Amino acid sequence: MPGMRGTSRKFNKKQAFGRIMRLLFKSYPVHATIIILCIIVTAIGSIVASLFLPNIIGEVIYPGMFKGYSAVKGTLKDYLTALCIIYGISITCVIIQAQVMASMGQGFLNKLRKSVFDKMESLPISYFDQHKHGDIMSTYTNDIDAIRQLVTVAIPQATQTLLTVTLLFILMLSYSIYLCILIIFATIAIFMVTKKIGGGSAKYFIAQQKSLAQCEAFVEEMMNGQKVVKVFCHEEQSKKDFEVFNEKLNSDAYKANAYANMLGPIIHNIGNVLYVIVAIVGVIFVTVGVKNPSVGFYTFKNVEFKFNLNAEYKELEIGIAVAFLGMSRQFANSFNQISMQLNSAVMGLAGADRMFELLDQQPEVDNGYVTLVNAEIDSDGNIKEVENVTGHWAWKHPHQEDGTITYTELKGDIRFYDVDFGYKPDKIVLHDVSIYAKPGQKIAFVGATGAGKTTITNLINRFYDIADGKIRYDGININKIKKADLRRSIGIVLQDVNLFTGTVKDNIRYGKLDATDDEIIEAAKIANAYDFIERLPEGFDTMLTGNGSQLSQGQRQLISIARAAVANAPVMILDEATSSIDTRTEALLSKGMDGLMKGRTVFVIAHRLSTVRNSNAIMVLDHGKIIERGDHDDLIKNHGTYYQLYTGAFELE
């Protein structure tokens, strides 16, 4: 599906797991070390019953039957005391692990969300043009939540379980190699089942993660477009379209959970079969007195601990057989616990892979080195850089050739020289565009939808880089100017208004974060928004939510114009700024806009040609080319495309 992430990238579980673990240990080395130590102690504590049981049976219940299979000996009181101490330590470690894990897990997720958001803010506009916003949102919700399950539950439990299985196997090997062979066969069967069923489950859980993102992307799109859906009575079709995404999610989730739900019971029943077989074989060995080999990993002799890896042939005692039964059940249950975490691990790794896909995106490239600085300009035109705000700005241009620095006053002189541009290299949408906008001039772009009007303004902001030609700002190649400084010098009012959750004052201050209340009020007056803002329940402190849903479209647009006004930039871009304002409001706004545009270079995109009559130059575009240019009177006299557009618009009015 176009615009969806993760469709061409190959999922690599090992790589995703390695990156998550490196990031985790790098961020929380002390926490991770404490958790590992707690897991080791807890795993050891989980097998002490199997370690002591032969001793208790052979020395306490049936005295004299035990012949030294274990490293420790003692009375019932000794064993109970030792068990209480070990279990007490184990419980303490579990509590410590839970507290440390909560701190590390939430802190780690906090860092991940911050990293993803910081990365998102560094990405170029083209990334958001090519990817569905709901799909990107899914990274913050589903993917990071899946990583939480992976880091805080699946990995710790799987690590503890694998350590327990390893210790159990060593202990069983020290008791009886013959019975261990049964365990090995059962382990092979469990691995084969896990590979077959778990592999299918993992595949569909990954598909489920992607389907969920697509489903959420569609829902987000429908929520944003509810007015359009209802206006065109598209509810039933929207339901049908949603059913496609929902059914895909349902199918993937069903298959994933069908496999997952089979795995646990199968492994559990393999454990039951193993338990029965061990019981039968154990009874036969004890009854018949079969001597079976065991590996002596440890012996005590003269209080000296020694390893003995040679197999010893001994009769299987009842204490060993009973202990083996418990260990075989614990062994199988451990694998069952691992299988239960398998799905969480796969979903977490798939979420991590999608998150790293976003984090690996190339950030917006900025090779600019010309910066915008506060300046003092004397009567002779000499420019001096200063720290305090003077109301005058200059471009600070360091020259790499000789190390000198020159200062150029910020005036707003923008010129295009033979510019070609395409959103894709093989599809050029602007052809040989040349524009000369001197400080204080108003340049208008008119033409049919798709002619390239908005594209030109996007190039001024360097949202995209040109394919050929040059753009100069106050005589400086625009590629040499740092993007943040470039955009700081340009105010913009878009056709699609975005108001953020916050007060009216906060939304206007978005254009200049250090703006004073007086500057905000003045900007509102320039935009002719002051009167209606004062009539709001809390005036400038009225809280706006839902993209300013409690305001009319025209009021929202006026606030966005006030936002541009408070920025006080020397260059202003008005992209259909008055398209959502009624004729009366437009007339009021025009007076304020004249004050706003005075002394500034203004680029205007408008469908209402009456708003561009007083422009210094009007560019008529068609299929990415400027086919006519001149002021209103000249273009009307030429009886060309502009004349046809204007007279047609006049007749419509």
C-alpha cells in the first residue's frame, strides 16, 4: 500500500533485538546489572527444592537410603532453615527486580518516545507527504507498547526461564544420565513444535502489527475528514472501506492467536507425557535396581569442593526418582512459559524494527552556514552584530576561502534564476522559473490547481531543494543559509489552518515564542482579529481545542494571520490566506494586511483575483511554467490567460 511503512524493509529479528539490548544497557547499565543479578538468584532459588528433596527423602523420611548424590547433608531442621533463607533471598530479589524493572522500563520507554519525537521533528516535509500520519502515530502507541512488553516482561522472564532450564538440566545430569536422555528427547520435540507453530505465529503477529497500523491510519484519516464524509453521504462507503482494513486485521490476528493458543497446550501435554514416562522408567529403575550413570559435577571430600566429570554408575534411589519427577514437570513448564512470551517477544521485536525504521530515516539535510543575527546599522550603512534585539537583522556570512565575515542587511530580496524542480527526479513540475521580488514588492501567483503556485513557496522555505537553477535571498545563495534562520525570516499563512491545544494567546505566540502580550495584541489588531477575540469567553486566554473547533473557519484563519504578523518577518507568504474568509471580513482584513505587508516582500497565492489587483507583479502559471507576467493593468490589456481568468471570476462574482 502506498505511503505505508515497513512494506519494503525486511524484518530482521536478531538485528532488532541487538539494537534494543545495546540501547537498554547503554541507557541503564546499573539497573540492567541489578536485574540480571536478581534473575540469577531467583533462578537458583527455583531449583533448591529439587536439590534438597533427595536428601530429605534419603536422610529424613527413609534414613540410611541416601548415598550421596548431593553436595549438602543435614537434618530436617537444617534443610528447612536453608530453604527458608534461600526462598527469603529469592523473594527479596523478586521485589527488587520488580521495582528496578518498573523504573528502568518506564524510563526506557520515555527515552524511546522522546527519541522518536525528536527524530520526527528532524525529518523533511517529504517524509510526511509520503507516509500516512496514522501509521506514524502507531509507532508512538502500538509499537512502543509492544517494546514495553518485550523489555519489561518477555526478556526478563525468558532469561530467568532459560537459566532455570540450564540449571535443572545440570542437576538432572548429575542425578541420572538415562533419565536425562528422556528429557533430551522431550526437549527436541518441544523445539520442533515451537519452530513449526511458533514460526507461523510469529509471521502472523508481525502481519497483525502492520495491519493494526494501517487500520489506525484509516480511522485517523476518517476522523479528520468527518465533515466531508457526511456532506457527501459517504458513511456507508466508509464503513465498507473500513471493513477491508478491519477484516485484514481480524484475519491476521486470528491466525496469529490460533497458532499461539495451540503452542501452550501442546507443550503442556508433552510435559505430561514426559512426566508419565519418567515416572514409569523411574519406578522400573528403583524396583529392578538398574545402575545408571550420573555425572558428578560436585563432591565434598575433606571439606574441599571438587569437580568430577567422570560418570558414576549407581542404583537409582527413590529420592532421586521423586526429585526427577518434579524437575521434569518444572522443565516442561519452563518451556511453556517461554512459549507464552514468544508472541510478546515477536511483536516487540516487530515494533522495534518499525521504530528503528523511523529512527534510521535520513534527517533533513542542512549544509547552510550563513546565519541571521541582530544588528545595528548606522547612517552610512555599516552593519555591526550585537546581542540585544534591535529590530534590525543581518545575514552573517563567513567566507571559507579567506576566513573573513561579511554582513548583509536582511531586506527580503528574493530571486529565482531558471529554476527547475520535481518532487521526484524523473518528474519535473517547475520548468525554467525566474522571479525577481524586490524588498517591499507584492508578487502574486495565479493559475489552475496543480500549476505549481504552492510549490514555488515551498522552495522559498527550502521544504524541498531545487533540481537546477539558483535561488538568491538578499544576493546570497539560499542553499548557504541555515534553514532555521531562513525560515525565521519568513512569515507564512497557509490555506489549511492548524491551531494547537492552548489559549488564543499561545497560538498567536507560536509565531514568536518570546513575544510580549502587547505584541500579541498588536498582531491581533493588524489581522483584524482583536474584536472577535475580545468577545470570546476568556478573551485572549480562551482555551482552544480540536484545532479551534469552537471558532468559525474565518476566525481560525484570522488567528493564523495574527500568528504570522507577530513574527514580524521581512518576507510574507500568503497561500490562499483569505480563502476561508467572507467578503466583509476580507475587506476589513485587507486594511490590516496592507499595514502588515508595508515594507515587506510578499508572495500571494489566491483564487480570488480581486485580492491580487494591487500586486507589483502577477505571475500566471500553467503546468509549472510562467506563461504571463506583469501588473494587473498590463495583463488585462494583453487579453491573455489572466484576462480570461479575471473576467471569468468577475462574471462568477
